[in-house]
Amino acid sequence: MNVSIVSPEKKVWEGEAEMVVARSPEGEFAILRGHIPFLAALVPGLVKIKSGSSEDRFLVTGGVLEASGTRDDYHVIVLADDAEDAGDLSREEALRQMAERKRESDAEDRGEAELRVAMASPELRRG
Amino acid sequence: MAQQLRVIKRRISSVKSTQKITRAMELIASSRIIKAQQRVSAARPYAEEMRRLMGTVAKKAGNIDHPLLKERDEIRRVGTVVITADRGLAGAYNSNVIRLAERDLQAHGKEYMLFLAGKKAVNYFKFRDYDCEHSWTGMSDRPKIEDAREVARAAAEAFSKGEVDEVRLVYTRYESAMTQRPVKVQLLPLPKDEFTSEEEPSRGPQPSYVFEPEPEEILDALLPRYLEGTVLQGMLEASASEHAARRRAMKAATDNAEELIDNLTRVYNQARQAEITTEIMEVVGGAEALTGAAIQEA
């Protein structure tokens, strides 16, 4: 079945897989090909995409998952608020790291803004 | 004479250095358009899937009824989200959007509430003593979903609380590299027909969905995200438009400088020629006077 993970800014992943595991407010669930059409809200956690022995893991901070189609043409779409490759991290670890990166990039943004102001002010004084 | 030459020369070199700057800005803008365009198209799948999903939910959940979808009987106060750039030097880009927004405010004559994204809009409306409670800057260069979320949430909150009865989004739509047009779209209440009417039945009868949790709750999760996606799309298009407008403005400035330099060079050469001619005349005149004097002596 065709699986795609889409965030508001871009398509994060797309490919074929055998099973998708994700987490809704009611708990973790798995989707196999031909699953009855299914629409779930997602809570922060991992979306695991399994294909044979390989597994791709993504951290999503929330969103919705839709599974539908016929047996031959089945698709699962994850509309994630934010998604990134989680590697081998556990759910807790991945969430923690994401929060940390967020803080860092915010601080970076602020730092850059300050730098720009500092660079611009002599120009401004000169008039 | 020589002083006039110096003045012209100085002007030429000043125009040249301006031209260097405008050309650099033009090149930077061109490279940014491509990236901004890519971001616009990268964000499209999400918006499309979201719209389709909302259609699905709306159909399966029967009569959808949600605060964000409900049209108000009486419109007392209108919210307007205006997306502009943080920087100028982009031709009429900023003033076009602002003009559309302001005209809209004046046309409906109702009370207003402004949501301003972009320094240019903030400065404009602040200067004219508009009430600018909600404003953001630093987003226009590379709008992120977090930025769109902040704006969308502020608008949704004001709408849910009943502070405004309608919200519009004014931004510059990126139609192509050549044309960008300021447009006004309705943001809230979410225009229902956008996802309820359309298409289907596509692949035969579709079996009913299983929802987890209930359809109403899913709708609760979907609608704000749909709104955020719409705002993000607007911001991304506005950003692409900004770069396109800046590139055009800077190209015009560069060409203009080129022409100015040509003209000034022509004036400079003429003046120089005139000076040389005068000098030769002086020399010849002097020599002639001397030979004239020599002949008389002989």
C-alpha cells in the first residue's frame, strides 16, 4: 500500500509499505492493507512504517491519519503538524529532542535578529 | 570647465555604485523566487489532502456544525488579516496589498480588527492611527508553519469569542513569475462550499469510515489545521510575490541606472571635447598672434 507523510510545509515521506503503526487518543493502532476506511486524530508520538524487515520511524507532534481505498489501491496518508525522522529513538527521547531543538532554533532566531540590529545601528546613526 | 567635468564624473561613479547595489539585490531576489516557489508547491499536497479529508468527514458526519463554520446573522465587526513584507524596495508590492486592505475597511464601514503580518503593514496602519493590536514581523522572508499558526490562532480566537463576525485574508497571490495580484479571501467562517460540494462519487460506493475518536472531534482537529494551512499558503505565496516584485523593481532600477550612466557619459564626453577644442583654439590663437607679430616685424 502507498503511504505518505505530509506536513504543512512539505511532503516528508512517500513510499510503499506493509504496515503503519500510529497513536490516536485512544491508543496505538496498526493499519494493514485493506483495513476498513479509517480516520484518526494523532497524538504526539511515533509513526512506524514497516515494510519487510525494515522500519521507518517518524516523530509527529499531532495531526490526522487517513486510511482508505480498495484492496489493490490502498493508501494511508498522515497529515502531520510537524514530522521528522526519528531514527531509532524511543517516543519519549524523540519528543524530548524535538522540544530541545525547537528551543535552540528559537534562540538562534532571536540571536540573528539582535545581530542584524547591531549591524544596522551604526548605519542608522550615520543617518 | 574642469570643475564641471569633475562634477559629472562624480555623478557617474555614484550612479554606478547604486547600480551595483540594485543589481546585487536583483540577483538575490531571483535566487529567492525559486526557493519561495518551491515552498509554495511543497505546501500544496497538505492543503489538497486536507481539503479532501474535510469533504470526507463532512459527508460522513452528516450535517456538519462547527463554531468555525457558522455564519453569523449580523456582521458587526470584521477582522482583516493583512500579509505584507518586512522590507521595502519591492516596487508597489506592499502598497498594493495595503491599499486593497484599507479600501476594504473603508468600503464596508463596519468596525474592524486588524491582524498584521509584516513590518510594512504595521508601520502603515500604526502611522494612520489604526488600532493594531495583533501584529507580527519577521515572517515574510521565509514563512514557517509556526508563524502561520500564530496568526491563524489569533484570528480563530477572536472569531470564536465573538469579537469579530467574519475574518478576511488579504495577501498577494502568486499567479506566475510575471503576475502577482493582491487578493481578498474569506477566512472565517470557513467557506463551507469549498469542501462540501465538489467531485465524487469516484471509485464506486465508498464504505463508511471508522472514526477514532468521534467525527465531531476529528472535525475539531481538522478545522483549525485547515485554517492554518490556508494562512500558510497565503504567506508563502505572498513571500514568493515579494521576491518577484523586488526582482522586477531592482531590474528596473538597474536598467534605469544604465541609461543614466549612458547619458551622463555622453554629457561628460561632450564637455571634455568642448574643453579640448577651447584649448586648441587658445593654442592656435596664441600661435597665430605670434606669427602675425613676427611677420609685421620682418
